[in-house]
Amino acid sequence: MSAMPTSVPRRVIVEGLGLGSVAHDLHNLLASVGFQLGLLDPSEEDVDRIAAAHEAIDRACEITDRLMAISRPVPGERGPVAVGPLIARLTDMVRVLIEHRAGLTYVDNTTGQMVMADRIGLERVVTNLVVNARDAVEPGGEITVRVDPRERDGGASLAITVADNGCGISKAVLDRMFEPYVTTKRNGNGLGLAASRRIVRGWGGDIGVDTQEGEGTTMTVYLPVAAR
């Protein structure tokens, strides 16, 4: 069964009009602390403590990156992206993140179609969906990533789907899953899906979800095909 979501009060989000600026400044401060730590010549007994501090800084920087992503409608420069080959390379890389828990299959049904997007942003979106799927399955689970041509809103689109046979999503979580700070993960921050949908909508696309508790979830990123 899926856990009930935890969340920060919405007024925090509404009042946080300076979210991007604060996250940017905090990110710079964290980077400065990390740089200063790197200049230290620690004793042998302090090596592990400093390594732990670096890990904490890296984790905090990941959070500030996501906060900045939420505050920006478009994360980077848009250009033509060949989705099939990009996702093929990406699945090869992320396989090492999930192979201890689930099998990963990739299916590419594209024939050279391209979308207008930010390549790095698209990699982040799909990676986030795959990691979420990994966290949803039991050991030995299965995750399938595929890219298919689709007709949507009267035009040609590509659908990038990430499907798992995990626990599924409860109705309580489903209604709010794209809101910032909503998460069912013990150590999650609830920013990944919110940022991902904001990024994809900035490219003229959207993210959909099809889920059944106890059976699994399919997340689909829809992106319009770029004119040739």
C-alpha cells in the first residue's frame, strides 16, 4: 500500500516568491563551503568526517538545483533532440542505478523524429522517472522505458513512457503528486515530479500518469515532434 503524502503547508510555497533567488544564493554558499573543505589537510581520523561533510553538501546542492528548476519555466537552451538515441544512451547509464533492484528494458519505436527540448533537462526528467520506478518496485521488479510516436491534440508527438510493476499510487497521493513538497519517500523532498512537469510544459508537452495500486504505474512524457 502507498503511504499517505507528507507536505509543507501551501502558504510556504505561495509566499516563497523569492524561491529561485534564495536557492541560487544558498547553492553558491554551499559550493564555497565545499571549496574551503577541499583546501584542508585533514588528519587521518578526520578524513571520514570531511568525506561525510562533502556528501551532505552534495545532497544539499541537489535540493537547491531542484528548487531553482521549479522557479524556472524552461531549464535551458532548447534545440532539436533525437529522442530515441538519447534515451537509449540514458538507459544504459541509469541501469547501474537500478540493476540491484529491478530489470530495465528499453524499446525504441521512433524513426528519427526529433523534439524541441533541452537535452540535459530531458535526461533529468527521464532519470527522475526511472529512479521513482526503481523505488516503487520490490527486488526483482521490472521497469520498461519506451518511446513511441503518438497523435495528440491534433498533432504528432512522441511519448516517452516509464512503466513499473511496483506498488502503484494511492488516490490520496495521485491527486497531489505533482505538487511541490509532496512525497511518500522517507528521505524524499517532493520536488522531482513538480520540477519535471514544469520543465516539460515549458517545451509544449505534458506528463501523464496511469496507475493501479498493487499492480504498477506508467508515467508518460508527451512532447510535440519538431518540424523538419
